[in-house]
Amino acid sequence: MRETGNLYNLYQSLLRSKELTEDVLPFLEAMNAAPDPEDVRKEAAARKEQILKVLGGSDADWANWKWQLKNRIKDSAILAQILGLSDMERKRIDKVSNVYRWAISPYYLSLVGHDYVNSPIYRQSVPDIRELSPGGSLDPMNEALTSPAPCVTRRYPDRMIINVTNQCAMYCRHCQRRRNIGEVDRHSCMEDIAQAMDYVANNTEIRDVLITGGDALLLSNKALKSILTTLDEIPHVEIKRIGTRVPVTMPQRITPDLCEIIRSHPPIYINTQFNHPLEITPDAKAACDRLVEAGAVLGNQAVLLREINDQPHIMRKLCQDLLKIRVRPYYIFHAKDVQGTRHFQTSITEGMDIIRSLRGHTSGLAVPTYIVNAPGGLGKIPLMPNYILQNRKNKMVLKTWEGKIVEIEDRPQL
């Protein structure tokens, strides 16, 4: 009898194993159809050499973040030299640039493949004529109405933002603060930052401060160190966060000197924004490694973007690859209704489908929280599929990640 029972258990286990294997097959097939990583690296290396030739730079220049910043591509003629744009494409870029500023770091541009029109890197960084379509808001988060002091945005009881610059290594076409980009790069003046620090010091409930912009890591080392030192001297500030995309768009910025500053001011949590697996390059990994080794805790805040990462297998690959470089998938943001960005927006239903495709189908560590920002600056709303079907007396009817219905006793009888 025992032998029969063991055989039955083994048979059921094998059936379940087969069922689970079949669940992951579509994802594996999609990955097998994706470009070979080695081919992608070779193409990026060739594009790098092409960019260096056009810009007159060297390998030493390429490794220097200040050279990368100084040589951002912001002229359609130079972009056309590198990518082979048509005259019509140039005219459309120039037309958009009359309204919205653009710039791309040489490094980030090197990730654009030969099929540039369909590249998720190109679509995030190069102006699109659809940006001129009507609709949306310049300030959908009402940040202007939640700024009780210069540089400050406050929407929550115990935490707040200090906006320290409008400068970025690359101006994302989906940026929620494109109204702040302006015509020139400008760091917040030290007098305004000092007033922001006074606000933190005078409001003892503030325990968590996010330094962002623009990109906070484009401040000089001296300015960043000064801000972190001042925050460390405020007794009720427990956590410092930095918002940056330079590990993605200009990893050369993560220098030993910068890492020493990070190491000297714990605890620091750094949130970055990888939106597509192609952004997770050896250079990006090395930058994240340096930050982790300096003691920073890394999280990722992806934005759900149409024609870039709105397919479940792309988002799963992104989240899994982030874990491999020690970056925890933290949020997937539903794209905000920013003026000029509506072509990026998905439906909330599509976002929920992506979360459903992750939950249970991959490691829980790889499942971020899907966030919709409430209009008017009322804060983040986390959304997830409904796994509660009925709430009966002492019993809950639930749905598993596979859609199977189970009944669980809500409160065990004593």
C-alpha cells in the first residue's frame, strides 16, 4: 500500500512539474527569439566607434563622464551622421525641438541598434512628432501647489523631495518634469537649497528625504557632499534617497570619488530607472556594482511605456535581469498624463495584465508594485489584480496566481 501511495505521489509530482514547465515555455520562446546578447554588444561597440569618430573623441574621453555630458548629441545633423536619418526625420526632430528640448549622451546613443526606428533606446531619447499632439498637462502632479519652500515637493506626512537641478544626461521623451528642462542646464542655487534644508530641519516629522531633479548625480561631488552632510546633521532625518538615471544613461558618472561620498553618508537608497532589458549593459552593471559596494541600496522605478516595455515578456526579462545586477524592481509607474507624452501611455488594464503575468510566474523579488499617481498630487495608488473573490463569514474565497479557486478559513475556530 505504501509503495502504491509513493508511486501516486511521484506521478502527481511529475504531472505538476510538466504543468509548470509548460507555463514558462512562452516566455522562453520569446527570449530565444530576442536578439543575441553578444550581437547586441558587438553592435553597441561598433556604434561607439562611429560616435567617437563623428565627435572626435577617444576611448579615454568616452570613459570621462564630463566629456559625455559636454558632448551630448542635441543637433539633428549630428544625429543624422551617426544614424543615417532621412531629411524628413530631421525636419520632424527639429520641429519638435522648437517646443521641447532634447539631448542624448553619447553612451546612451551607442545602444541604438541599426534598426533605430524600432529601438526602445531611440524611442525614449529622440523627439517624436507625436509629442506635438494636443492633450495632457505640463504639471500633472501639481508640484507647483505642493512646494512649501524653494526646491521642495511634499505630498506625504514623513517624507519629501528636494529638486536640486534640471540637468540630465539624457532628456527622456516621457519625462514628467519636462516643464523644468528649459533651454539651459541649471542647478538649484545654494540659497534655495539652504531654505529647503531649513524646511527639513524645522519639520521634525520629516524622516525621509529624496534628492532628485533632473538627475541628482549630475551635481558636482562638492555640492552633493554638502547636501548629504547637512541632512546627516538633522537628527530626525533617518533615510536619504537619491533619484538618478545615470547608471542607465551615463554610467561613467559613477566614479570612485562619487562612491566614496556615498560610502561616507549611510544609509543611502538610490532609485534609478531602467525601462528595457537592452539598457542593462556591462557598463550599467559595473556602475551598479560600484554603488552597491559603496553601501547604497538600489531600487528601480520603471515607467510603463507603449511600444517600449508594454509586453509581459519584456517586463519579466527586465525585472529578472535587474535582480542579476543587484537592483530590486521597486515600482512600475503608470505613465503620467504629461503634455506631449500621450503616445507613450497604456491603459491601466494593460498594466494590471503585466503584473498578473509576473505574480507567481517569476520570483517574488522580481515583482514590483504597479503605481498609478492620483491626479492633483494626491500621491501614489498601488494596484494589483483582485485575488479576493468572496468574503464570507469566517471564510475567504481566493484566486491563486494560476486562476485556481480556493477557500480558506479566515479565522480558525478556537
